[in-house]
Amino acid sequence: MTEITLQLRHEDQTLKTATSEARTYLAYHKQYALGDYYQVRVGKAPAYVWVQLDASVAPSLVYLKQATWDFRIPFNLQKEWPYPDGTFLGTNHYAWVRVANEDELTVSRNLALNTYDQHEASGAYPHASANAETRDELVFYAKNVIDGVIANEKHGSYPFQSWGIAERPDAELTLDFGREVSVNRLVLILRADYPHDSYWQEVTVEFSDGSSEKLELKKTAAPQQFNITPRKVTWLKLTHLVKDQDSSTFPALTELEAWGKEAFAK
């Protein structure tokens, strides 16, 4: 069994801690302060860990490259907010972590999903990043496309957060898996706040193995699925985004799914 520790910390101070074999939790009955963060430590890294740090943010299976991972508690300091009202607020908090079971790692799943991804790389994967994000606002960060929320008929605050490209024609988004995975299907959900939004007619997907595929997109709110040549990769990138020549200047992406298995799974 793998020992796992969950701590709530502020700078170098430990506010609360719990350690157990394979799984543990924390209950905290105070308001969070700006600068508080959760720290997960595993006895052996790399490790696959299930995590849920707030009741309103769904659990995620994340891959930890290192033995320690920090999740900094976000605060609503901008006019729009990519989480449900009340997230990380109040005085009654419950967080838990557990080591993933082997059978959970051998099934086909959406390998892009990480509801606890952060704007900066933190050592927990998958992780989404981009060279352009509209006005550096939380509701337009790249990480929004792997949060599992598919609402796309509007833009802005939860549940309509998305990846906004700041009108950059050279915008790119990278999905880093942190390890080798086997991918065979992609799903893109465009933000469809039409006519405010435009859309991309074509997207090129580059892979870490040096290969690439072009995806032809439609102007639709529905998920667009692409069965791709199966390949083992550590990352993929959306690039060469070809915008439709309509009157809107705002193409955007609501969700990106990458379906497949861990590279070691049969």
C-alpha cells in the first residue's frame, strides 16, 4: 500500500494534516485565507491519485510526476468566475484523496479530464496551457477546456468558461499528459454563443511523436468526434486554427477530450 498525506497549508505553516494508507481526508471548519493551499504527498512517485478538494468541483484522476503536489485555493477576484457559486467559500470544508486502483487505470477513458488543473504547471497531469488567453481572465484560461463542463451556448462565468484566444491568429493550445498514453479519439466542443462567436473550419493537431492530423470542423454546438490513428504520445497541440470568414472575431473552445488508455494498458 502507498502512504498518502493531505495537508492544508498557508506559506510554511501547516493548518491541518492527515496521513493514511491509500486514502485520507480533511475536514476544515474555518474560512480559507488568500494564500492557503492543499498539499498532497505520496510515499512513492510517480502515482495516480483521485482527488476532490471541494464538494462543488468533481473528483479527478490525476497523474503526479513527483511525490508532492500543491493546489492553490482560487479566490474570486475578477468580475467573472469559472467555478460554481460558493466554491471554496464558507466555513465547512471537506477534501479527500486516494491512490487509484489498478483496474481504474486499464479502461478506456477521457485522458484529458482534470477538474483540478491550474493555470501554471504544478506537476499534476493532464495540464492544459496556451500562448494566448483573453485578457488573462480566469474564465478564458486554457485549463477550462479539460474541466469536464460542456455548457457552450454562452460565454463568461460558470458554467460557460472556455478557452478564449485574445483574437490571436497564431493561438495554440497544448495538452500535456505528463507520461505516455495511447490516444485514438478526440472530441472538440466549440463555444457556440452565435452570432457573438465565430468558429474554426479547420484545426491541426500535432503530436509528440512528430505526427499530425487535420480536423475539419462545423459550425455547431454539438460535440464533434474524430477517430484518429491510434498513437502513443506524451502531449498534443491544437495549432493552425483556421477561422471561418464571418463577421465575428471570437472563435473559442469549450471542451477538449482525448480518449484512450494508459500506454501500459492492454
